[in-house]
Amino acid sequence: MTVSSMRTKSRYPEVIEYHATSDWDGKTGGTATVGEGRTIVYDTPTTYGGNGQGICPDEMFVAAMLGCLNNTFLDFQRRFELELISMRLEGKAVARFDSEGYTVTGLQVRDEVVVE
């Protein structure tokens, strides 16, 4: 066996599943339940005829991307034993409408990380 054919063993699970359920609120949104019973209230923005009483799912998409980047950085921070003082991520997604619907055409992330 050559070194290049050796597979690096991860300290994390090789396969993981994520589950969620969604229950309509009877109006313009609903409640998503994820993991071990954690809930997120979402709604359609008023721009699209909703009540705007919860998080817009498109905002959750951007927040999920930032959360993944946050957690990935924290893994590096632990591996390299960096003293993290602060971290802020800002994200923006741009979607354009055509005759068939919206397409995400861009995702921008800005970060500010301070380590000792």
C-alpha cells in the first residue's frame, strides 16, 4: 500500500443524517423542528404577501451558510490551538427572477476574525 492510497481517518462520523419537519401555521408560514426538538418559526416576507412573523427561509439559507463557515473555522481554531477573541461573519445572497423562478446568482461572505 502506498502512502497516497492510504485514507486519512476522520475523528468525525463518516456519514451523518440531518432531519427536519415542517408544520404549516395555517397562515403564511410555519414551524420547522430540527434535531432534538429545536424549533424555528418561519414566515413569508410581507414583500411576497406574507405576514413576516418569522424568519424568511431565504435568510435561513444565508444564516446556514454562515453557520457552516463558523463551525469549520472553529474546528481549525481547535486543531491549531488558536486563542479566538472574536469572530463575525456577514453574508448576502442575491437571487434573480426569470420566467421560471428565482436563481441564486451570488453569495458573498465577509468576515472579521481576531485571534491572539
